[in-house]
Amino acid sequence: MSDIFEEVDDSLRQDRLETWWKRYRLVVYGAVALLLGAVALNEFVLAPRAEAARTARALKLETALSELHNGSYQAARSGFSELADEESKMSPLAAQYLAQSLYEGSGDAEGAAASLARIGGVEGGPYERLALLKRAYFSADGQSMTELEATLGSLVDDDSPLGALARELVAAKAFATGDIARARTEFNRLRFDAAAPSGVKRRAELALAAIPPAEEVAVEDVVVEDAAAESAPSETAPETTSDPEPAPSPAPTESEETGQ
């Protein structure tokens, strides 16, 4: 009896399969045809176009780099600007070269910083993080310490060579703004920073040798102020006048001497 039941079940399954196939076979044929068409389109149309576009962008970048090296900054800016405006993997690199051509060609630090601002921030890849550091260097002179730290963001806490360079920039800004204590603290930390390159550590040692301790700077300021106060004339001192010396008597003339 069990064999009969199994045969009946098999017959039912086959009937259901035939019914499903008759109903949906056109859909299956269409899906297969669509898949084959998509593969063919990508293989013979889209892929060659994408490869041609990549080749054209690489050639444009190479041409712009040649113009930059030859000092043709206007032509270089034009090429780099077109590449930076495109949505491609080459855009961050082109934006960095655009900033370089702006700064070297005309000293446009603001334009260079604006060019780098279009690239992602600290959460991006190496190009984005390097662009953020360069933007901070370009805009450091016109920013306060608070603004500079906001520009760098979490990059100053990054355990990498780029993070060490960011901390060096903060130390230099502290010295430039007169915060000697913080400058010495930051440079001293850089000396023992495991992530800092050897060049950063060497510059930190040179800076510490050149920057006097904060106590000495305070003492020198007090001495200078005291010296200035002593050398300044007193406003309340009474004016002293001296009597004019009597004019010498005129010598007697010859007629007066004869009359005498």
C-alpha cells in the first residue's frame, strides 16, 4: 500500500510542476534572456566605454601634471579642475594637484584650501586625510587656535604619521600665538611620539632648543616693562627753568676811550 501512496504523490508533484512550468515558462525565458542581454551589454558596450573614460582621465591628468611641472599654471589648473569636478576615483588626487597649482602659481592659499575642502574629511581614505591636513596648513595663518583645531578635527588624535604632522601644526600655532607653555608641551610630546616620523621628532627637538621656557619669557617681559617704565619721562615732574646768563657788556669804542 505504501508504494501506491508514493506513486500517487509522485504523480501529483509532476502535475504541479507541469502546471507551474506552463504558467511561468515565458517569465523564465524572459529572465534568462534579460540576464544574457545584461552580460552582453556590460561586456561589449559598458566595459569598453568605462575603460575608454578611465584612459581619457589618466591622459588628462598626465597632461595637467606636465603643465604644472613646466610652470604653465593656468593650463594645469584648467585640467585639474575638470578632473576634480568629475565623480571618479581620480577626483581627490586631481583636487590636491589643483590646490598645488593655485598656491604655487598665484599664492592663492584661500583658493587652495577651498579646492581641498571638496574632498572628504578624516573619515575618508588616505587622499581625504592628506587633503584635510593640507587644507589646515593653507588656512593656519588666518585661523585662530580654536578654528585650526576644528579644521583638523579628530586627525590630531590619529595614531599615524599624518596625525603627528597635525599635532606639529598645532604646536607651531601655539608658539605663533604666544602660548609658549602649550607649544613646549606639544613639541615635547612629539619627541616621544611613536607615530611621528623621524623628521618631525628632529624638528621638535630643534624647536624646544629655540623656544625658551615660559618662566624665562615671563621674566624677560617684566624686565622689559620695568626698563621701559624707568626710561619714560615722568609726566608729573615739575619743569625746571634756569635764569638766563647775563649778556656780556659791549666793549668801549675808540671815541669813548679818547674822551676819557
